[in-house]
Amino acid sequence: MVSDKEAIMTETSFRYDNINKRFIPTHREDNKRKEITAKRYEEWAKGLWRELFG
């Protein structure tokens, strides 16, 4: 969150390289402030909370 109503997106994921036997990170980001991103993060967090704590 970059304000009380806006957020930016950053993401890191990994893929496994079988040849070199290591994980390779992939980074993605969207630095544009968006209300929809903040709403999605909030819904994700609420869902995670419900799943973990009922």
C-alpha cells in the first residue's frame, strides 16, 4: 500500500532449472498507483486470514 486507498504490485516467483539444479527468480512490478490493486490485496489478505484462523 502506498496510501490508504492505493497500492502498487510487486511479485517474485521462482522456476526450477533442472539442468543447473537451481531455482531462478522472476520479478514483476507495476509502479502505477491503483485503487483496484489495493482492493485486491485487501481481499487476498482477508481470504488468507479466514483460511488460517477461521
